[in-house]
Amino acid sequence: MKAFSLFLALAVTFGATTPAHAEQGYQTPSNDLAALVDAKLAPSSYLSSDGQWLALFDRKRIESLDDLAKEEFKLAGVKLNPANFSRSRERTKFTSLSLKHIETGAVVTVTNLPAGVIRSPKWSSDGQYLAFIVEQPQQANLWVYNTQTKLARQLADVALNSVLTSSPYTWLPDSTAIVANAAVNIGKPRLTNNSQNVVPIIQQSTGEKAPARTYQNLLTSPFDEQQFKFYGQGQLTYIPLSGVARAIGKPALFKSFSVSPDSTNLLVASIDEPFSYQVPYSRFATTWQILGMRGYALVELAKQPLADNIPQGYDSVRTGRRDFEWRADQGAEVIWAEAQDGGDMKTDVSHHDYIYSLRAPFKREPKLFAKIERRFAGFEWANQNVAMLRDWRFSDRQVRTFVIQPRNADRNRVLFSQRSYNDAYKNPGSAIYERNDLGSSVIKVVGGRYIFLRGNGESEQGNVPFLDQYDIKTNTTKRLWQSKAPYYERVRAMLDDEGERLITIRESKTEQPNFFIRDLDDDTLTQLTTFEHPYPAFKGVTKELLRYKRDDGVELTGTLYLPSGYDKTQGTLPVLMWAYPLEYKDKAVASQVRESPYAFTYVGYWGPMPYLAKGIAVFDDPKMPIVGVEGKEPNDLFRKQLVSSAQAAVDVLVEKGIADKDKIAIAGHSYGAFMVANLLAHSDLFKTGIARSGAYNRTLTPFGFQGEERDFWQAQDVYAAMSPFFHAEKINEPMLMIHGQEDPNSGTFPMQSERMYAALKGLGKEARLVMLPYEAHGYKARKSLLHVLWEQEQWLEKYLLSDGGTAESATPGE
């Protein structure tokens, strides 16, 4: 069986191809494209809580195919590695660690780590220790680095369980210890299944509505339930810096846990039976309680039932107590929300949520903390006098932020910000945080009245990052600093209380991002890091933000990249356009610019940029807004607005003399692939299309998709009109489809591409289907990435750069 699996891994399927084609196996693109897969990017950075150390982790961006082919179990919405009780598809992994001292510039390279991958780094609140996980084939362990001794060591011989919590540990705010979730069943014999255990799988509805998205990798049998309990079970463990661990309470299926700001109590969520075959574990029945550090239950906060009947709507929630959190500015006070509308925002009530609080020793009745007019969206805590409260609603995409006084949250609220969450121009920025006396992370407040805000500074001129000082007492804002052309520079941290000494990340079109110390008082800039340019072969690429309008007056933008050495006297170029539609309720918001003209030109392997090396111009992220107008939902006009946006993008490229209208290709990933198929079906603007990991039949996602809240039975015409599968007979341009065989993304089942390809083939259309073994929604294996680049390269050479043939008479690369 293993040999057969390896054969499948070597034989990428091409739909209905001859045996010779199937035997080609994995291919490698031209050298310039292949080099992008192995390019070394700038490391990921983590600044210590005291601003003294910058931890730099080299990223593990790609995997081997053997890594992806390792055994994994799919249970309750999770893919897990049964060998080491970790999630098998963690996105953020690192290969090495070094640290740079901010003041002296000294660099320390950590060399004594065992073989394995590094993940989940977290600084202690005092900045002395950096914790992280070293994941090995048989187990994952906790390590700490001491900035004073310059040594890293394994903290304790405790195998971690990250099946239900991707980061299975947390620091105590006082920096003295860590609480971790230990894998209690690691090393035990595996569960076995046989025909004697096989029973009919029976599910029964109650007559109550229970709409659910199209989740994947769910439980399917009683044996799956046993596996879920076996691999999900953990033991909370107290691990002091001495490394002598002790258990906290009893083993359970821990969904989340957090330590109170005074380091004395735990807020714990554990999963209960019965389980569900319709929703992932995040919606399973859950018990919330507060434990002491010795494991004694101090109070049970809630027994949440299985949440498989949440009302339809993106701002709908479960009934009863939910959204538990510690109040960060107090020693031990827990906060939660309770819906006052049955969980349904469409219900007309004066307040959709109430917020309650309960303080240690948790003996009294909960106190009504605040009333929320819309749906509660969270707190940001500063101190007993200052906090920020957010609410929102989906119908008009509105989000509001208030400055409140926690001692009386319903009095003297000050409206700090109100905007559509799509409205980037009105984004006031995010507050800068610090550690309070407890070691808890809170908003930095200076002089009892000043908060500091950093943001991207989206504007008509593009992103212009800033640092602002907000005066709580006067509800006014003062700009302290803003990035200046030709650089794109943003604040990473403040090193003082005045906002005059900053750590920034600075880049330009041609300069790789690096860290700097900017002193506003002295007007000096000191470079901290010198990361090298990762794509030397693409240094001459030029970049321009284009502005244009579609026929309904909506203003659009897109970024045009031209190959190195090109000038207009050489005539037009073939163009690859790469896009992703988004939904809006406001035309003005849909027109906003959301990138900087001075940002570094990234040429990663993922999107369209590699094909600049082929002499192809790239029009990246031309906006494809779908806007709800005159009371209509955005998707009521999806096809018309999509084609109109694409037409405007083509027109501006032709008018500038960059493109020949007959030499433009369209491409996209996920919802972008859905866009590609629709544009090929409903327009003749493009010579060919590339669609990756897409969905093409919306009836397979009957309870909503993207921003569409209506179900199929409420909007059958919309679902049909938007589904390119229903209009496959209209597609008369060749289309390349690529999809991961293990795609777990909601809605983009691998079957979506398989059925779309079958339709195109049956209708006599030109198409090619590539199914990537072991790959998920995004592709990770080096062989897969190289092959995807090759597939796209060969497809563009055949169907964009030349007149091409038919899919049946020739195969790319021959």
C-alpha cells in the first residue's frame, strides 16, 4: 500500500491524458522561476517585551513531499500527526534562531537545538526568557532561551499536545512559570478498529433549523470519536523555570486555557460529549470553569451545548454565555458576553449583547458590566480608568470603537471610531501595548490620558504609515510621525513614553525591508539589520499603481509590474492578470487604495510575479469589487460587476500601450479561481485562464460562501447565476485548473475541480486538470511548488505567448 502511495505521489494526474503524459511525473520550471522556491527571505521577528532583544527565526517555507505524505488523521476539523500529537499542517515553522540586542547590535546564534522544527515562540513578560516549541518526529517539547546566560535548554521532559490548541502553552504573566498542555496518551498503544466495531452511522435532525457551512475533515464514525478523544486528551501542567513539572487537575479535551493577570488562576474550556458529525470541534459542547493553580475547580462558568443550530448570519452567535476572557488590567476578573436576541442579529432589540463580569474569589453573583447595542466584538484593556470596547454588525459592515471607563462602562462612553470595516481610509490605527505591573499586556497610557496609535495610513496616495498620539480627555489626535517617500516605513515598537524613539521596518521598491531605530528628537536613523535582496534576478522590475474607472463610475486600482529592461518603444507585452473579488456595501469604500507604491517588490513563487522572467507584464490585484447598491445584496450583481471590472482593467492596459487586448491571461487562487471561471464563461476578454483550488458549483456550499449570508433555498437564482459550472458551455478559452488533493478549505472540495473538468471535457472544451498529491488549499511541498510553476509556465507559453493548439492535440512542455 505504501508503494502504491509513492507511485501516486510521483504521478501527477492530468485528467484524461495518454499514459506517456502521466509518466512525466513532477517537472521543474526554468531556472529563474525555480530559484524563487528556494529564495531565502528575511527572517520572522519577535521583539522582547522590554524592547531589548529581537529574536530572528529563519522560516521553513516549504516542505518535502515525504513530509506531507506522512500519516495524518482527520478528526473534527483538524489534521493531526498521530506520532507526536501535533497538528500536521502548521503554517508557521522555523529552522533556526538568532537574537539581536537592540542597543549594542550584538548577535547571538542559538546552536544547541536538536533536529526538528521550531514554532510558537513567546517572550516572557520581563523580556528575559524566550520560550518556543521544538517539534520532532516522535514528540514536541518546550524550550527556553535565557538572554542573561545566553543559553537555551529544554524546560522539562513533557511532551506537548497541540491537537486542539495550536500553541499548547502560555507564560504566567509574572514570568516565573509556564502552563502547558501535555500529551497524556503519547507512547500508548494505538486504538484499533475492526469489523466487529463497525455499526451503521445514524444521524437524526430534530426539526430545528441548523444551518452550517461546508466544513471538511469532520468526525464520521464512532471509531473517529474514540480517536478524537485519544489524541485530543491533554493534561494541564505547571512548569516552573526550574523545570520540575506538576499536573494541574485532571486530563480533559482542552480547547483553550489562559492564566489570570495575577498568575493565580486558570480560565479553562474543555470539550464535552456528545460530539457532532456536522460541525468542527470548535462548536462542540464545552464546559468553561476557573481553576486554581493546583487544579481545584473554583467556579463553573458555563456548560455550553453543541452549537449546531446557530441562526444564519455572520454576526449570529450561540445563546448563553460565550467569549470568555480575563480582564487584562485586573488581577483575576473574568468577562463574558450573553446574547439578548436569541443569537440572531436580525431580531429587533435595543441591546444585542450584555457583558458580565465576575471577580475572584468568584463567590458572588456576576455583575452586569456593559450593555452593547450591536454585536460585541471585544475589549482592549488599559487600566481601571481606560479601556476600548468594540461592537459591529454585518448588514452594513459597520464596526465601532468606544473609549470607556471600566468602573462604569455604560456611562460617558466616547465614540473613538465608527466606520465600515472595509473602509481603510478611516482606520485610526491600533494601540501600542506595554506590560503592566502584573506582567499583563495592556494598552500603553502615558500621563493618564495619552494613547499611541500606529497604522498603515491608507489614503488616496497609497499606504503612508503613521504614529499618532490620542488624547483621551479631549478625544483628539495628534500626528507624531509619518512615513515619507520614496520609502515605506512603519512603526514596530516604541522605546520611550513620548513616542520619539521608535523601532521601525523600512523598505523601498528596490530595498529589502530591514529594522531601524528612528529617533525623532535627534532626527537620526540607525540601521539594525541588513537582510539581503532575496531575488537578485528580478532587481530591474518596475512597478506602477494604475488608477482607472469601470462603467458605473467605481474607481479601481491595480499594480502593474514590467519586466526588467522593458520600455514602451518595444511595443506591447503579453499580460498576466491576477485578482480576487471582494464584496462591499459602499462604492466609495470599494475604490480605496490599500497598498504602498513604495513597498518592496516581492517576487514570490505563489502568485503571478515569476512570469516577469518570461517577458510577461503582470497586472497584480486589479480590484474586482462587488458592490451592493440600491438595497441589493452585492452578489445580486456579481456577474455584471465582475465583467465590468475586468473590462476596465483590460481597457487601461490597452490605453497605456502596455497590452494587446488579445494577449491577456487571467488567473487566481481560491475565490480568485471562481472569478477566473466566471470571466471565461461570461466574457471574451482573456485568451486563457489559470484557476487554482477553486469552487465552481455554489450549490455544493448551500448555506453561504464568502460574504453571502443567504442560503441556496433563499437565493437559488443567485447561486445558479454565480456558478460557472452551470455555464460551462459558454467557456471558449483554454483553462488550466490546479487543486490540492487534500484541500480542507470550506467549500473548495477537490471534487469542485474534478467535476468542473469533467464538464469541460464532456462539452469539448480545452482544459487541463492537475491534482496535487498530499497538498491542501495552499501548496507546501518543494516538488509541488516547482511543478505548479512549470505547469503555469508551460500553459502561458502555449496559450498566451503563442497561438496554441487544442488541449487534446498537444500537452504543455512537449
